[in-house]
Amino acid sequence: MPPVNLVLFHVWGFAVPTHEFFVFLGVAVAAAVFFREARQRGQLSWQTLAVVAGALVGGAIGMRLSGWFRYLDPMLNPSLLEAWRFGTHSILGGLALAYVGVHVAKKLIGYRVRTGDLFAPAVALGMAVGRIGCLLTEAPGRPTELPWGVHAPGSVPNCPGCAAGAPMHPSFVYEIMFHLAAFAALYWLKPRLRHRSGALFTVYVAGYAVFRFAVEFTRANETVWLELTRPQWFLTAGILLAVARAVLYYRTRAGRDATTHERAREETVT
Amino acid sequence: MNEPPERDQPPERDQPPERDQPPERDQPEPNGSEPEDSPLDSAGTGEDSPSEDAETDDNSSAPPPEPEPGPESESGLAAVGMGCLGMLAFAALNLVFAAAMVNFLDFGGTLALAIVMFAAAFGGGGFIVARSVGPMKGFGIGLMISWALLSIITAGYCTGLNPSLYNTPH
């Protein structure tokens, strides 16, 4: 399963890049799922469209600017303009700023209805499709002795395993399988969590964060500190923030519940 | 003949939710007051009793936060249709600009056109959203979505976000 050419096919003389083609396909699939979800939940409106615009704009900016924070030493990092020009196409950067973009869009139009549950299955299936492009064009992963290890041409950039001719983890296959499983799980959970708005999105994001942290051990990304890669450090910070917020939320909710019980008891007594 | 009244039966629990069925119905206008304000809602509780948390056990504790539907109306589809039109319009404009941009091999010219396209998407789109009513807002949003989509899919080639692409031989 070696990476194929960077060009998938030609249309009217124009080369269609493999990676970008599958990104397009992933976005199209995600849009279809989102549209279906929005209709089913009665949330199809111009406001929802504006939220999608916020997500896409944030995602586009995040993907380009994610190379801006490569090193702790700011002197080693590229300038904003350089990062913009030569930025990496990081999924994590795109997802993070897409999340910010959604909130900015909501703020701008004064829309307070939750939309995360519309995004969760759409992003899962879209990522499954989009990752096919990565599978076909990028370094597969770290060397492995496992029987399903794959080989790739030595010409693949940033791939020590490719140059050595060693079998490697098909890390993008792992990720595609995760997203497909997540998509199915989200549909299974949907009726069960229908009274807990936003829960589907939370479950998906938390699940992906944990999975991605684990799968990074099979990816060919450079380790920068304590044998962890940049995405793993990014995810560590993100997971800690999410846990802190969850604890804060449940404490607040527990306090509110206690107050409610107290009031109810007092009313019963009186 | 001896059909029991439907309402007297035990509460339905795992039924497909009614709200998922009708795609179009009158929704209450959102009042901006969400019952709960955290996206982390129930992250850890989904596994407790997934099928029983619907209507049966929540009367004594905190009421389950109902997903608040959006302000969908029959104009929702029209807004999406206008959004698609806006996307096509920007894509057509972008095609013209990108063709012109290929001839600008210097960084400055490309940057200038990139700014023009950004302004067309967000200045023009924002103006339409702010000034129009109803589904027409979708057109303005479509301009912005198209800019973002083209930026993502072409890695900034079409929208001029990645001027280095024009200077590298293909």
C-alpha cells in the first residue's frame, strides 16, 4: 500500500492533486451529513449557514497558521507571513480554529443555539474520507514488526522508515477506521443523548483527542520533547483544559441541583 | 374495541424522537436563553443509563436540558439555496481573479488580489448579511463559505493565500 503519485488524475489538462481531491471529497461528505442533520433537527436556517461559514473560515486559517508555533523559542518560529505562506496543513490546527470560528460567528449574529451535535457526525465521516488523501500521499508511520506493516517509496519526504525500506504502521488506516467507528457510534448514541444537547460533540472530540494522542505513537511525526510529538503536546494541553472545564461544569451543576432539591424540600415542608 | 387510551400507557422510552421527524415545522423563536451553557454536558454520563435518561428519572433531579431548536422556518431551505448561489458566484469571480493572478509572479500583485478577494467575500458578504432580510442573507454567507472552501481545498492557491505556489515550478 505505498503512497501513490501526488497527482490523482487530470481534468482538461489540469492536474488534480490527490490530497486536495480527498479533502474536497471529505468536505462534500461532511456538508451532506451536516445538511441532513440540520434538517432532521429543525435547525436549517441562515444562522446555521453562518455557523458553518465560521467553522470553515476558522479551519482554513488554522490549517495555514498551525506552523506558527512549532518551537517554544519564538526566534525559531516563522513570522506570521512566513507561516501563512508556507504553513503546514494541520488537521488539529484546523479543527481548533474551526471551533473558535463557530463561536465567533455565533457571537457576531447573536445565535445561541448549540450546533456541536450537527458537526460531530459530519466531521467524523468527512475526516474518514479526507484521511484517504493522507494515506495515499504522506509518510505512513513509524517502523513496525507487525504483520500489517506497509512499505513506501524512499522518496516520501520526512519518512525515515521509507528511506530504510522498513515496514511501517499504516497510521492513516487506523485513523480512518476510528472515524468510521466514531460515525457509527454517534448515530447509535444520538437517540440516547437527545436530551443532552452538545453531548455528541463532546463525546466525539474527547474520543478523538484520546485516540489521536495514542495513534501519534505510530505516526512518523517528529518527537520534540519526552518522546512526544507536537500534536501530542497540543492534545495534552487541550485534554487538560477540557477536563478542568468538565470538573468545573459538574461542580456548578451539582451545586445547582442541591439548591433545587433544597428549595423543593422547603416548599414541601411549608 | 377495548383499545386503551394511548396516553395512559407507560412513557415511551426508546422511540425515535418526534423532533427528528418533521423537517419543517414552526419553531419557537429562540430567546437566546439556553438552559445549560456548557458544551461538556453529559460527557461522562452518557454511559450511565443511555436509554433511561429520557423522561423517567429526571423529575426529581435537574431537568434534562432540552435541545433548543433553531429558528428554522420554511425559509431555511431557501437560505441554503441562496447560500449555494453565493458560493457559485464567488467561485466564478475567483476563477477570473485566479486566472489573472497566475500572471502576477511577484508577491505584491498576488497579495493585492488576495486582499480584493477577501474583501469581496467578507466585505461584500457581510454587507449583504447585514442589510438584507430572510433567505437573501444566505447569499452573503455563501460568498464567505466559498472563500473558505476554496482556500482549504486549493491550499490557498485560488484565493491567493499561498503566493509561494505561484513562484514554484509545477
